[in-house]
Amino acid sequence: MAKCVSPISLLLLLFMYNYHQVNNPMINTFQEIIPLSISEIELVETLFSTHLYRRKQCILQENKVCNTLNFVENGCLRMYKTNEKGNIHIVQFASENTWIADMNSFYSQTPSEFFIDAIEDTTVRQITRTDLYRLYTESPKFNRIFRVLVEEAYMKLQKRLLVSISASAQQKYLYFTQTYPHLLQRLPQTQIAAFLGITPVSLSNVKADSLRGKQNT
């Protein structure tokens, strides 16, 4: 015989579902790909942990294994590598609603070649590889969700590589302004230059040229 659910219980379940939708950007990201049930949302809440990283605090250090997949709720992280001269080459910025990890290290469980640290105080939702596989097993729907996320990240990476190897300094800066408009006022010029692969002086010149071009139009 089917078990009846009281109206109060139904209202409570509906409230919990709507609460997670409004208050959890990561859940909203998943829901944009495939709708989740309440039990699946609860599974996500169980397997993901929340951490606050202060400005300049490291999430991942070079030569350490990347043990977590990271979703930025608020703040901004960067993934970078330093060369033998101590120069920083930034591979990725991750601000609100963005994923970041050294995927090779995460999946292969081998030491990373990168650092990941916080440019601002940053709140991050994290899941370990073991718990990610558990998520796949207990709800196969997440295989599809994370496949879509990886495909989107790969397309962005291809665009980034193309710009990096073929674009002029002006084109690189235009790409940055179009891709990361929300970071233009949040990042120091040295960080943007390190991401674009140009010197801070070159970046200043490009910005000045861009401003003059706008004034002349």
C-alpha cells in the first residue's frame, strides 16, 4: 500500500528544494544541465565540503597531488606555474561559479606542476576523487553533468591556447576584456599581464592605445 505524505511534509520538501536552488550556486549549475531530485541534492551536500581560503592562501602546491575538484562560490583563485627565473605564468582564473583543479593530477593522482591560490578571500566547494566516483555510482546522472562541464572547460581551454599562440598583445587584451569583464577591476595589472603572457609595461601600452582608440571614435 502506498505511503501517504502529509501536506506539511510536502511543503517542507518543497521549501528545502527551493532553498537549495536559491542559496547554492553549484546546485544551480548542475540543474542547468539536468534537473536534480531532492535526494540527489542531499547527496551533493553530503559529498561536497565548504572551505574558506584567505587571500594568498594555497589550495594546491607544486609537487603535491591535487586531491579536490573545486567550485568557487565567491572570490577568485588562480592556477599558475613559476619558471626557473621566478616569473609567474597564470594558466587560469576562477571566480564565482567556476571550477578549477589540475585535472591531470586529480585523476591520475600524480604530483602537480601547478600552484593554486586565492587572489581574494574565497569560498570554495570541494569534492575528493573518491567521493566524486561515489557520486557517479549513486547517481549516474552526474556522469552526464560532469561530462558537459569538462566539455565546456575543454572548449574554453582551446580558445585560450589559440589566443596565446597566435594573437597580438592587443588581441589578447581584447580577449580578456570579453571573457573576464567582471575581473578587470578586481585583478592587479601584473596578474592580468601574467595571464596574457605579456609584460606589465606592454599591458599598460595596450590599454592606453585602446583608450585612445575609443576617444577617437
